[in-house]
Amino acid sequence: MVVIWGYSWVVMKIALRHSHPFDFSALRVGFAAALLFVFVWLRGRGRLALPRYGMAVLLGLLQVGLFVVLSQLALLHAGPGKTAVLVFTMPFWMILFAHVVIHERIRGPQWLAVALALVGLVLIVAPWELRSLAGSLLAVAAGAAWALGAVLSKKWPIAAADPLLFTAWQLLVGFAALALLALVHTHEPVRWNLEFVVALVFCAAFATAIGWWLWTYVLAHTPAGIAGLNSLGIPVIAVLSSAIQLGERPPPLELAGMVAIGAALALLAWLGLRTKGTVATATPVD
């Protein structure tokens, strides 16, 4: 999962050479939704209907539609490595949104992680360099949209449903919004060629459909802290693969910002592991 999601940022950057972000986003999400519905049906889980659709619509618009289009627009203005690192500030926005929306208390070490992430953000966004500001702000907004969706799903828990089926419906709602956006916005049509088709298949089948399935499996079989710690590899792989394949070389200040955000993410993951261990130790064994 980490390898697929990390490298997908490079593949998405390549795909945008041949299509507008709105078209690519709609094609990618629509193809992935179809694959997940087929997968759920082949598993023999019965009906493809959900008990309720409210959260699927909300998260489909927010976590799929808005997140995907913002991240694709960010890639137009910035390299894959930089964009991936800024998008993965999501955990810090989630801490702040959870404090406001569901009144979760921010603990001392979490404030340190947020402060480190803020320093990293300033160094990467570099507000004193206006030419790089648009891509950075779009990437940060994408991470914030992802985080807000996650917090709202905690505020209004999802009704009992197959996680993959729920994900498929989210993707379908997101596809509908993205397809409408692509239809009403005037831009150049997709330039279909082998490079674009390969990139589209990779992003739709592997990064979106299989990637989400792997993430569901990881969350079901590992503690949240371990899952978070492993996800740190995603922006690392994005930065390295972008440097190797596309020649993206972050300047010293930007690299320092990436290190600061990485350290903050590692601190959050360690706090998650420590909390899990404390709960396990305190749980009596019959």
C-alpha cells in the first residue's frame, strides 16, 4: 500500500501532462468505483445497497470529490514530492478539527507535533515566494478536506455496512461531482495515448481501488499507531521517486520543512503506539 500510494504521486503528475485535472479526476475515480462494486459483488456479499446514504454522500463530496480535485490541481503547480508531503499534513488538521468539532482535547505532546508541522509548512509553502504559493495552498487544502471528512465521520458514525461497499459508494458520489465539474468547465480534451492510459489504469485500479482495499485491510489487522507509522513511508517514497524519475530536487529550506513534518508525523505515530500499549496493559485478562 505504501509503495503504491507513494509512487502514485509521480504517476498522477505524468497523467496531467495529457489531461486537465477535472477529466483525470473523474476518469480515475469512476473507474475505481466500478472496480470496487464488481469486487464486492464477486465476494458474494449480496445487495449493493447501503442502510443509509447520508454519510456516503457527505464523504463522497468531501473526502473524494474535493480532496481529489484539490490534490490534482496542486500537482499542476508543484512537484509530486512536495505535494505529497503537504497533503500528508492531514493528521495535524484532524487534531485541530477534532478539537473544534467533537471537542477532543489536544494533549501536550500533540501540541509539539502541531508546532513542528507548522514550522515545516512555513518552510515548504514559503509565503515569501509567491510563485510557489498556489500549489502549496492547494495541497494543504486537500489535506484539510481529507481531515475534515475523517472528523465528521467520527461525529456521525457510519451505519453498519461492508467497508468496501461504503467506499465504493463514496467513490461513486465523488465521481458524479467530478464528472459534472469536468462537463461544465471549458478546457482542452484528454489527449489519449499509451502513457496516459497506463497512468490512468495505475491510479484507478491500483492507487484508488486496490489502495483503498489495502488500507481497509491494514486498519482492520493492525493498531492505528502502527498503521500511521507505516503511512509515513508514502511521502518519503513520493519524494524519492519524484527525484529519481522526474528530477525534483527540493531546495534546502523546503527539504528542512519536509524533515520537520516527517518528525511531527513520527511523533504522532509514536504517541498512538504508546496509547495503544497503555490501554492493552491496563486491560485485565480473564
